Amino acid sequence: MNHVRYIAMGDMQGEAGVLGDSLEFIRDFKPEVFIVGGDFLDFDAICSFNRHKRVSKGLNSVLRETRDEIMVGRKMLDDIRAAVGPKCEIVFMVGNHEERLESFFDEYPQLFTEYTTLEGALELKRRGIKLIGQGGFYRLGKLYFMHGEKYGSDLFTKNAALKCRKSVRLFHHHTNQSYMITSELDGNDKIEVKSCGCMCGMAPSYLKGQQNRWINSFFAGYVLPNGDYQDFTISMFNGKFIGLDGKVYGGKKRRLSANSEKH
């Protein structure tokens, strides 16, 4: 029976290290669809919380930092493409962090000549990557993928289940969570919403050492021609995780980007 293999990862936030721990698994799994679930880059320097940096560091410094982050993102996309192969469909979902760049373009259009959109900055068309705008979704069989920033901060999978009435896979919240509902009229009408963790560092400087419930994890699964699916949340501990066949992956010495401690 034919099925589509997929991998979905979110919240990389410009860090190559956690992605690097998963590349061997990606090559072995051979996905036909790879979903970047939003917040691929951080854009900390241009977020609204850090507007003061444009004064203290200077606009040119902020601009250089942003351009450097875009170059890191291009390299990460090339690493993903090399791992999945030329025939795999790569889907790029815009998260709230990518929206920071779009807002920066709108505020300082005179600073950019070579690109004026996220799609242009990351050269997504040239890389054969499909773009899903902020708030949008990608459908694969009976599964729907969304970044997930609009469903609250606590019982967000419950909120998404009640509002969407579809089996949704979420990112954004940096933690694993699931919620299932069914119809009182039809017991076969089962809806399960899941959220996976992040693919970035779990000790951001702004938390000042406070504990959190973040975890490195991602989705991998199969979708049948009729839309039915079986998927798994693969959690990583100290960069290591066990694949679907029992093989241990990751744990190699990381080379993190400059954004490794940012949210």
C-alpha cells in the first residue's frame, strides 16, 4: 500500500545545531514532504521588544545582524534540501517571528534593494519551496498543519480542536501537548490535535534561568491515499533520540548559530 512519508519541524529560530542532530534521521526516513512549521528564523534584533537596540546599537548594526541571519537561514534550507533530496516537497510556513521581517521591510523599505519579502530574502522559489502565509495551513490527507500562535498559551490544543474541528498539528508553543474530541452523534468522528516542541535552544536568556516546559521534538509519520495517517512525536534529549526503527540518532557535538540563546 502506497503512503506518503512526512517530517514536520518548527521553531528552529536560526539555530543549526538541533537541526544538525536530525539530518541523519531525515536522510534515512526519506520524506516525500518536509514541513517547516514557522519561526524558522528568530529576527530578534528587529522584533518590537527590542526597538531600543536600533538606538543603542545603531540601525546599520541591526541591519547587518538581520542580513547575517538570513544567510544562516539560506544555509539551513540548503542542508534540509540536501537531506531530503530533490523530489521532496518542502513547505515553508510563516510564523510570528518571520512577520518581524515583513514589518521591518514595511518600516524601512529604503534599506533593501535585493529583496523586499521573506520569500525573496530566503530565495524560496529558487529552492523550489512552497510558501504558506502567516495564519494559513497546509493539508496532507486528513492532517492540517498550522504554526499555532492564535490558540492561546495553555490549553492550545484543546482550543484548536474546538475551533478547527480537524486533526491539526501545531508548533509555536515549544512543548508537546495533545487533545482529542469526538462527536456525541458519531463515535468514529475522532479529532486529535497535537503540538510538538521546538528545534532550538531551550534556555533563552530572557527567561533568566527559570524552568520551562520546552522540549526539542518534531513530527514524523505516514499518510495513506485515503487520507488516513499514523504519525509520531519524536522527542530529543541532549540532542539524542530514537528513530522509528529503533536506531539512535544525534548527540554529536553541535555548532550553534549566534542565536542559540534567543527566543
